[in-house]
Amino acid sequence: MEAPGNTKRHSMSIKIHINRGNDLQSKKGDSFQSLVRVEFDGTLLGESDEKQGNPMQDFIDYKFTCIFRCPNDAQALSDIAQKPIVLTVIEVLAEEKNDEPRQVPLGQAVVDLLPLLQGQCSFSSTVSVNSVPNLRAKSAQDTGLKFPNKDRSATRMKQGSSQAVFKWKMKVPTLDVSVSVLDPILSEADLSASNLLKVTLETAYSVPDSWMLPSGPAPTTFTYTAALEIPLTADQDQVLVFPEGQLKAGGQGEEKERQKKRPHRDTLAPENHFLPGVFFKPEEIDQEDGELTAREDRAFRDEAETTKNRVSWDTEMYCFLDAGGTTRLKQRITKSRLWPVEIMRSLAPLSKLGAEDSEIPYHGLAFIDFGQLLYPGVQRIRGAYSVQPFSEEDLLNKAKRSISVLKEKAKEAASQAKDIVSSNKAGKNMNGSNKGPTDSNEQGKKMYVEARTYIIIEIALEKPLVPKPSPEELAQRVTALIPPKPKRPAGPSRAERAVLDFHRQVANTVSHVSEQCEELFGTSCEIPQDDSLEKMKIQLIGALNDSGRYFVFKEQMKHAVVRIVRDKMRRTEPFTDDQQLKEFASKLYVYLVDEMHVAMSKIYSPDAVEGYPDNIQLHCSQLSHFAREAQLTGNYEQAAYYWKELVVRHPNEPTYMFEWGGLYMLTGDYLKAKECYHDAVSIDQVHQPSLMMCGVLAVMFEHYSEAQTFLERATSLDPLSVVAWTLLGLFHVGQNNSIQAERAFMEATKLLNAEEAKKQEQSEEKGEKDKEKKHEEEENKQEADETTNSPRVMQELVDQDSEMHKEEPPAPSVSLKSAPATIYTQIIQFLLQNNALQMAEVALSEELLCSDGSRSASYFIHLAQLQLLKADYCSAAANLKEALSSIDQDPDAWAWNGHCHYLRGEFHEAEESYEWSFKFQQKPSDSHIVLLRLGSSYFMQEKFQEAKVVYLQACEQSPSCLTWLGLGGACYRWAFLCLFSWRSFVQLRKL
């Protein structure tokens, strides 16, 4: 078996069978004789026998089969993709005196062989037989039918008495045709490795005004040709020539859903120029992949596509690429992503432009960006591309090519013409025809620039050059790298948790009552047997009431009882019947007493290893808050303890494992961080942040294949994530894969622009609502002013207005959050939050390159954050100074400046920066750590009163051990100073 890249050289046989013709009829009468002639690319394949038409039937059985033999190489397969089988229905007229039988074409049908290149071994089709111009075939050997290239509306038949044409009925004449091959043309391996490239040349808009159709009885006929070279095999190219452009005057736009034309139309009837069922579909400009898509280009394009002259091809051409050609196409795109398309306008045919010293007249050049075809899953690009004057220098610099394909095709055509025409006169005419076009070439080059000509082209592939893995495939890859953990058994139900909470509250109450007894009666007190026991109970209850413990017990027990009523007894609706209320209360009391006895039995059971702990169960949000606080303050051991506690409590929740991994990233323990992120993914295979961090760590450990899998899976889970696409782009930048990086960054930019547009729209809607509300308030105020006639009331209003204007309103806060964001802004924030410093450096460098070296304030702040995490405080201070010089009203910038000074031990400067961060309307993003460090700065400078105020504010917003400890320390030191000052004052008075 041959490899996919090797092309089989033996011939192949395609069997074409014409079964019958339907609704065929001659004008002279119902009975006529006809035959079917089969051709391919001007070569006669066979003719059927003459068949007599039956006037009583609407069909003619031809039962004719012919064989099309051709070499099984890439060029032949490409011809099969482009050129159809031509079937001509011919009427054979009766013999006249001394004349041979005459043959008159009745109609023509075409059959495309493209299905054979798509893996089919046979197919049947009913094709329409379209009328042809009145061209007479003298004999069966006259097989070359040539038709003028005209529009469908311009094609007419001059009917004569001696010529036969179709007598058209209501039904369209058709031929029933079947095509088959004994073995598939392409094996499964060849079919999988090969590809079909489709090039659609639409229209060149805004062509020079001098190209307008001249008026007069005999206008000059110009030819408009375009050409593009693409690979055919691993070592052979093919040139696609579009020679039949039609110049059209402006005034109205092209039809949006016009039908596409097939190539090689010179031997086809006008109705067969069009591909059956293939139409152009209207597309928005912003969906195009080419040039001239910006907002400022819209007006020009609308004008060019409606009012200016154009040259229309509307031709679609298929090209077969074998395995070698497909590989070569990818290699050439990688080498040079810009591919040239050449166009020209000429009076002379292409064969007369092949002299060595001749130039292509009106030679234009457009460059198509083929690089997008290397994006994963991309099969099609379409866009408008500017036409510029042909330049060998541009061709070499942009497309890495040195040969003009039009010049080469002209030389090839001229060489073929010389072989046919051998007379000196013909040679002289061929040379003389070069003079006219050559003289106008320089002028033609300038016309393209002045007219701003552009051409619309579509390139499509049957299969993408770079397959895009499906989400299912990516999920399988991730599962192979990180197998999912089995879900741990679910914990107690809500009803069971409610009962356990009640047991815990009972145990807590028993513990505190025991402590109160020990305080009152001592640990060695014996239980009396007389009335003194009642006195001790009364004394105990009084002490519990005096200390407030009784009310605490009651409130704590109240919540536990409510949970039992709601979760255990499932009672949530209020009672409407008093009797039902009494019955439920009695039932509840009995149940609570029973559960109290169960709890007491557990407490005093001799088998109990450990009693109920006398501690307060912290909520997960509190533990998470404490862990982040410990992490920010540098107490990494305590932070790890809190994260571990959260992971133990919630083994099926990946978020806490992910946060724990961020702690190890901060401490530089990347192996443990990798373990945490992998555990998070094993818990939840679709946890996108963990997948992205797994990708980051895989890059750090140089496991690039794994990194690509993780990052591509992250983008497939949330295709609208700017961060995921940008991170994938940074990965491809590190791999020097510029095309894949561009694709990822393009997706991220598109998503970011959509987000910004949505925010802008919401902001405008809010502004309109505020404007309407303000207008209504002004109208109401005006009505109130009209009803206010009292001078005293007017004076009060004036006084109120004066008071309002005494204090100027605060300046609006200009924050980085409101500044124009880039895709790198979001990814840098994500990486810094998760302490991925190496990848953050890459993102910062890409942001710097994207801005052409100009550094924004956000760049300085992000760079300073990175340097603070690296403990490079001097560099961070310099960058924060640069940032504050341009955005001195951003609270986060001042907060980071305060952190920098605080970590350097400059508490006074830190205090000033922290104070500035709270002077704006918008508060810092993480105000908790700002308040902690501001209070600490005050405390260290012995400003205990200010420290007390700051710590109190922190306790109100986000209480923690450190906030309460700081508040207690500040209050103690402030009280000590007050006491010391009072004693000093007393001593002074005594003196």
C-alpha cells in the first residue's frame, strides 16, 4: 500500500452512463432523431447511437456508456475538480440532396465529478439540458463548441426555418446520468491526507474611472484577468487563472445572493456558466478577515460598492491538493503568510504578452493573509484586499517570491502560440501588439493608488490545515493527565446536621454551667442531700443571670431549635390553628428532651474518648478571610493551616485547594503548588482557574504538550474568557508560534471589545435614565418654585442654596479600572493574584511591545506589584512614583505605594499614602490590609488614638483576630497614656 504522500501514476477509468433524456423535443415535429455527445476539457469521450424520439413518450432511452481514462496524478485530479463533463444533445436532421446528414445542437448539460474526489465510488444525477446558441455542427468530428462570454440576459437564439431548436415545454429538459468508478479514486489514507482548496474571486471595486465602458458602435474589448499560484504537490505548483472579468458601470450594488459561476466557461452554454445551487451570502464588513474593515473605511466601501465602477468575476474554482501539496501549503504559509494575487487589464490576449521585453499592462497586486488558515479549525477566510501597483520588490519582501505568475503564464501561452503559428507575419503581429499596453503601464500603476481599488476574495478548505480538538477530546486528554478522584461520600443531611448542632449546643451549655458551678462551689464540693440543694440551684441560676451566660445560652439554643423545626420536622409555614400549634409544641418539647438526654449520655458516657469541644465553629467565609489575611501579613504557616482546614471540611470543593496552591506559589514551593492544582482538577475536571494554573506550572517545568492541553481545555470550557485566550497566546509566544499566538490574542481582543461595547451601552442607558430623572426633578422644582410666593420661603431657599455651594464637591476618582484596558491587563491581574511571577513577566513584556514601548500607568503599577512580590522594594518605589505622577487620584495606586513604604520600614510615608487612598470616593480594592497596616503604622508611631479609630473601622468591615488584637492594644496603650497623664497632672498639682 502506498503512503498518502505518493501519487499513483497508473491511469484511472471513470464510467459515464447516460440513461435517458426527458422532455426533449424538436421544433420541426414530435418525431426526431438525436444523440448525446460526451466531452471533457475539449476532448471527445464518445457519442451515443442515434435514437428516435417517440411522440407518445416524454423520454428517449439512450442507454449509452463511455469511459473517461486519465492519469491518476494530482494534476488530473485537480482538473476533475475544476472541469465538468459536457453532454451535448444533438439532433440529426434528415439527408438532403448531395448533403451529409446535418447535426444541430439542441442543448447542453454538465456533470461535475467532484463527488469522486470526496470518497464516493458512484453517484447519479438528473441534470438540466440548457439551450445553446445556433451553432451548426457539420459532422460528428466537429466537437469544439465555442460560446461567447455574455450574461444570461444577453444570450439570445436567432431562430431560422432551417434550424432546429427546443420546443420548450412546461417541464425543463433533463438527462439522467450516472458516474461510477470500479475502485475509489482516493484511498482512505489519501482522502484523509489530501484537501480541496476553493478560491472564489468576487469583484474588484473602485477600479480606475478610465476603465469605463466606452460608448460607440464598436467599443474596444478589454480582458480582465486575475491569477493566483498555490501548491499542487510537494514539488509542483498550479496557477489559477480567472480570465473572464466583466467591467460594470457604477450606480447600483451587486446582488447580495447572486449565483456563483464555474471556471473554464468558453465551451459552455450561458446557462451552464453558473454553479447549481451555489450562491453568495451577504456578510457584514466587521465579519471579514481582510483589510478595510475599520469604521473609517465603511463610508468609502459603501460608496465604492454602490456608485463606482467595478470588475466582476464571481467565479469559484476548486483545486485538489494531495498530501504533499497540503503539507507544502502549510510550510509556505509559515514561511510567508502574505500570498500575492495579480490582476491586469489588456487589449491583447495573454499569449501576445509573453515577449521578454514586454510588461503586463495595468499590472496590479494584492496580498492575501493566508496565515489565518493556520488557526486551529479555520477553514475559510474572506475579505477585501487593496490593490497596489505591481512591484517586484514588494513581491519579494512581502511574499518571498521573485516571479510574476501572470508573466510566466504569458510566456507559456506565447510559447504555445509560436508552436501553432509559424509564419513571420503572425510573429510580427504578436510583437507589435505589445506596444500599446506597454505605453499605458506606468499610468495604470498610478491609477490603482488614486482610485483605491480593492478586490474581494474568499479562500476555503474542505478540511482545516490545523485541526481544532473538540471539547470532548480535550476533556479526555485532561483526564489522562489528571484522573478524576471519586467523589467522597456525602456528609450528614440537613436534618442530621440540625440534630448534631443541637447536641453541640447542649454540650456547650453543660460545659459552661459546670464552669459556673466550680466558680461558686469549688471543685471538691459534695452534693448535699437536704434542702441546701435547692438553695444551690437558686444561687447557680442567679449567678448565670448576673453574668449574662443564661441569655447567651438561650440565644444559641434558639438557633439550634429553629434549625430542628425547619430541617428535621420540616415546618416552615406559620400555624393558623391554635390546637395544631399546641400539639406541635408538645411534640417538639418531647423530641428536644429526648435529644437532650442523648446528648447528655454522650457527654458522660465512659466510652466517650473526647467530649464536645468547647469552641466556636467558624464559617468557611471566615476561615477563608483569615487565610488570606495571614498570607498577606506573611504568616504563611497559619495561612496553610486555615487552607488545610477548609480542604478537610470541603473535600469536594476545588476552590480551597486552588487557593492553597496560590500560597505555595508565593513561597516558591512549585512542586506543592502543582500538587494542589492537580488535586483541584481531579476534584473538578472543569475548574477553569486550576486548569490555567496547571498550564502555567507545566510551562515552568517545560512540559509544553501538557501545558497546551490544559490551556486549550480552559478556553473550550469558557470561550468568552479573555484571560484564558490571552494566557494561551502567551504560551504560543513562548513556543515561537506567532500565528497561533496571534489567533489567541485576536480572540481575546474581540471578546474584550465586546465587553467594553456592552459596558459603554449600559453606561449610555444609565446616563439617559439619569438625564430623564434630572429633567423630571427640574420640572418638579420649577412647579414648586411657581407655587412658592412667600418672600420668607424664597429667602430660605436662597440660604439653603448658599450653604450647598460653600463646600466644593470632591473631584471624581480617576481609577485604573476606568482607564482603557487591554487583554494583558486582565491576564497580569490574574497571574499576580495567583503569584505566577514568571508568566507575569512575560505578560508585562508583551504589554510593553503591544504599546510600542510607551509605558502606561497600569504597566507601572503591575510592574511594581511584581517587584514587591520579589521583595525588590527600591524598583517598586520608583515605578509607583512614575504611576502616581500621571494618576494621582487612583486609590489603588496610593495603597500600593503605602505597601511599598510599609515593607521598607518607612512608616510615616506609608501612613501618608494610606491616608490618601481613603480620601477618594472609590476605596482601595483590598481595604482590609490597608487598614491593618495603617493602624500598625499609627501604633508604631505611638499615635494610639488614630490607631484605635482605624482598627475599629477594620473590625466593623472585616473583623479578624488581628483587627481585634490591634484595637485592644491601641485602647490599652491609649488608656495607659491617659492614666499616666492624669497621675502626672495630680503630682504637678501637689507640687
